[in-house]
Amino acid sequence: MPNAIIDLAELLARVENDRGLMRELLLIFKDEFPGHLQALRDAVDSMDGDRVTAEAHTLKGMLSNLAATSAADAAARLEQLGQNRETSKFQEACSTFENVSKDLLLQLDACMAEVHG
């Protein structure tokens, strides 16, 4: 999968080629991600550095566990901005994260199909 957000080979290696476990992890992510993304948007909109930091940290961990490095990096950027209270940069960084997230969600279904197939 060129330009993949999720490194499928890396994720498979992390779960020791257990495709069932990988599919389960992807399903859990797909279920939990929208709520965390909305909480991050709300925190950004309210310019709440502590909440931006907390939600971005959670998302960074979730994405790192899925071998989604570019998305995890975008979340890390938001976490750093929250820690530094750089509220003027929240919207732009959140927009970047949302764009990466759109690609991630599109590829998630393809990954799940590949794992199932």
C-alpha cells in the first residue's frame, strides 16, 4: 500500500502475525478514535491547553500502537503545542492532524479487508 498511514507489515510484526488480533486492534481503534478526535477538536476550539495535551497524548499513543507514524507525529505536535500553551497554533495543527486522520480512516478499512482476506 503506497503512502500508507498504517505500516501494515510493522503492525503484523508487532502482533506476531496474528491477523485475528490485528483485526481486533483495528476494530477497537475504529470504535474509539472518533470520540477522541471530537474531544481534541473541542479542546482546540476552547483553547484549553491541558485538554489538548491530554487528548493529543492519548491519540499519539493509539496511533503509535498501530504503527501509524505520520498520524502519531501530527498528534505529538498538538501535544507539544498544548504543553507550551501555544494556542495560536492549535487550529492549524489540528487541521493538519485531521487531514492525516482522513487518510488514516480511508486506509483502515483497506487494512482490515487485507487482514481478513
